[in-house]
Amino acid sequence: MIRRASCQSDNTFSVATDTAIVRRNAQNHDARYGKDKFHLSIWYDEPANLMSDIVEHGGPSPLWLCPGKGNAVTQKGNVMSKSLIQLLNTTYPLIQAPMAGVSTPALAAAVSEAGALGSLGLASASLDQAASMIREVQSLTRKPVNVNFFCHQPTVADPVANQAWLDHLRPMFDEFGATPPSELRDIYRPFPGYAQMLELVLETRPAVVSFHFGLPSQEYIDALKNAGIVLMATATTPAEARQIETAGIDVLVAQGYEAGGHRGVFDPENGDAQFGTFALVHMLAKQSSLPVVAAGGIMDGDAIKAALALGASGVQCGTAFVLCPESAANDAYRQALQSERAYDTRVTITLSGRAARGLRNRLYIDEPSAARPATPGYSMTYDAAKALNAVASARGNYDFAAQWAGQAAALARPMSAAQMVQTLADEAGW
Ligand SMILES: Cc1cc2nc3c(=O)[nH]c(=O)nc-3n(C[C@H](O)[C@H](O)[C@H](O)COP(=O)(O)O)c2cc1C
């Protein structure tokens, strides 16, 4: 166990373990000075170096070793992934999930200022909105921030299917004295092929960019990498993880079936393997050379420790940040998350046209049947649900609202983003 650590003015440092003092030169450590605490991490490039310290000096317990990933042992004696926090340039291996429509520049900035990685979900943003959100977050913090895009195949409009879906929803519009829209739009423009959005990103240069629902072209990936941007992508299966690794992405976000929001599945036509976070993270950590970030059902330090014990280099939490005052969640969403409804999350395609997990509502009828025709596809189904929610919520009814949340939603805690980051870090023992 590490008992004491100190750093000298000549940049050498010493660490007292139970049985000996370990000395290293500056290249092997990273010292950070927090507001009220001194934090020293020792990097072990090779597990063998840590092992030799254990043998020679009775140093940290090998139980703290995350095989093959490179480790940092904190002053408290806990392991943090070297590769992830170095790559992301954060204090903690913790990412606030990008949440289109819910994450805000204020949330992302507060998270990044607190030492984790704040994210903006820009999938639903127009070019102008994306520009103003990126500029706003950059005016609020100089710390790294992640900017996230969707990479889905655009839906080919099928007017017959669209009309059948609108007819299906008509009685629900009737309840509010409203009529369904006359046509449905594909409201989420994918990042692949969106040259102006790529230009905006290259111009504003967020530290990190992440992708959901697949990947953009190699040309886009190379352009972002050449600009020095760290890239992350969601994998829901080992096969998707291999594609991500082959494309030269830096970090794998392993999204389990527990996760709130949209399933990051590359090709929904192939079905969804529905790997849980536990199994997926464990497999990817063993099979991939990339740092693996666990996402899905992680709400507190116990879950973070479990993910790291399975080989994750860090975690990405979405639902845990929805109750932060800095999020864009409305009162109805906040109340629902803190009610019994939080125990009833389901995955459905009927809200948006792609599988997503949220608090169950009146649109959650999963199997096509006489009671429900096939959905028009992503994101036209979402256009219809948003129109229905707009008329219903204007009359105080939230039965049709998309309230995305993960399986552990009932563990959500209302607190500021900075408090949430510090609480998770403290609970994780960082
Ligand atoms: C409200 C909400 C919105 C989300 N939107 C996005 C998004 O825009 N882009 C994305 O990559 N992931 C999105 N996700 C999924 C998260 O990246 C992550 O996989 C998930 O939040 C992890 O599960 P948890 O919510 O149980 O922490 C969203 C999740 C939530 C809860």
C-alpha cells in the first residue's frame, strides 16, 4: 500500500510503500495540484514494472493491475488507467455521456472543469446550433470537451409507411384536439457526408469527437485525427469494436444493453446482440488494444469499480447526469426519474425508429401487430413522436415524452455537475 508520496523541486519524487521507498524520475509520473489536495500518479508503462516494484519494494498489490493497459497508481493506492486520462487529458477516467437534447454547454463545461470529460450531443443540432453550442462551451472552459455525432444510414422515405404510422397516431393527436403532421421529415442529419459539419469541427477543434451508430468515412476520420482530435466510438458488439479499431479510432465506448438512450448498433437490420455492459466490457478489454470505456447502468462509485475490475479504462455515464441542474431535462423528466417509473425502463423503436432505452410511456408497443403498424424508420418516427409530445405537453401531458434513461435510473441523484463528478471520483477511490 502506498503510504506517502512527495515530489521534489528537481522533479524527482518518492513514494513510500509499506516496506520501501520507490524513487522514479519525472518521466514516469504525473503530479497534479488540485485546489485542496495534492495528487500524485505513478505511471507503469509495463505491468512488469509494477510487478518488479511489488517484488523489490513490497509495493502496490497486484490485484490493482489492469492487465496490459498501463496503469497509474494514485496516492490513495488505486489504479487509474494511464492511457485514457493521458489521451483525454482529464483528471479522472470519467466521461459525461453526450446526450442530444439533454446535455448543454453549461453541463459539459462544468463536468470538464471538475476534472472529467464533458460532452455535447450534437446529433439533433443544425449547423448553426452546433456552432453556437461548441463556441459556448469553449467560452466556458478551456478544458477538453467531447463533441458527439450520429453516423446512421439515412432512411429512404416510404410515404405509405409514413401515412400508416400517422394514421396509427391520429387517435392520440385527437385526444388533444390536434391533427398529425401531413408528412414526416428525417430530422437527424448523419455526420458522414456532412462536409460543413466536418469543417465546423476542424475549425473549432474540440479536444475529442465521438461517434454513435457507426463511423464516418476514413477520409473524415483521417481529417479529424490529422487535426489532433482524439476520437471515440460506441461499440455494442466485439465485431463493431474490431471495425472501430481498424478505422484508427482511439477509444472504444462499450455500450451495454443497460444503457439509457439510443443503442449504438451499427446496422439495426442485423438485429441487436443485446450484450450487457458486464459481458461486453470484459470481452473487449481482453480482445482490444484500445482503452475501453464502459457505458450502461453506471450510477455510482461501486459500479465504476466493477467496470474497472472487468478491465475498463474508464466509464461513461449518461443517466447519472440528467438530474444535474445544468442539463436541459424539463421538470416532468426530472420528476419521472425520481419516481417509481424509474424502475420501468424499456428499449423500444416506437419513439424514434431506432432502438433506445427510456422510461416506458404510451408509445412503447414493441411488436408490430394489428394495434401497431411498422415504424417509418429513423428519424421520421421521431419526428412524429416529437409532434405528438409537443401537443400533449402543451396541455400538461407527458405520456409521449422521450425520457431516455438507463436500467439503473432509480439510482439517479440530483446534484450539480461538479458535485456529481467529485462524488463519483470519491466513491471510486480516485
Ligand atoms: C438522455 C440520454 C441521451 C443520450 N444521447 C446520446 C447521444 O446523443 N449520443 C450518444 O453517443 N449517446 C447518447 N446516449 C447514450 C450514452 O452515450 C450512454 O451510452 C448511456 O447514457 C450509458 O448508460 P446510462 O445512461 O445508464 O449511464 C444518451 C443517453 C441518455 C440517457
